Amino acid sequence: MDKFKYKLNNEIFHKFNSAQEWTDINYAMSELKDTLSKNSSTINFAKISEKDQLCKRLAQGLNNTLPGGLHETTLLVYDILFENIMVSLLFELLS
């Protein structure tokens, strides 16, 4: 198992699952953002075995009862993901 998949599936999602307060969720979301940023050129969504959990946590980060700083971090994660998807699609179309 590569480091990206291990960190995502075993460390970051574990932090989300054990979150007690919004600050815990914010910390986990920041870790997710940093991990995706560091691996943005090599992200293969097939490596994300818990896609449903990723979607759930991104939706949770935009809950209107949580602070705006968490919303901003969540939107940055979406930006990284969508940018990577667009690049992947462009490569597929051009190949």
C-alpha cells in the first residue's frame, strides 16, 4: 500500500471518525488538504477506497453550523480535487 493511500484511508479518515468538536474536523480537513496538495500530480482516485466517506466528510465540512474557516478549507479541498479531475479528463481526451 502506498503512502498516499495509507495516510488517506488510515490516518485522515480516522481523525474525521474520532472528531469530537469542529476544531477536530478542521484539523482533519486541513490534513486532507495538505495530503492532496502534496500528491496532486499523482492522485489516482482509484486509490481512494473510501470515496463515499470522502464525499461525506466534504459535505460535513460545508455544514452551515460550522465556522467559515472550515468552509474555506473544505472549498480548497474541492478545488484540488476538481483541478485534478479536469487535468485527468484532459489527458484522456488528448490521448
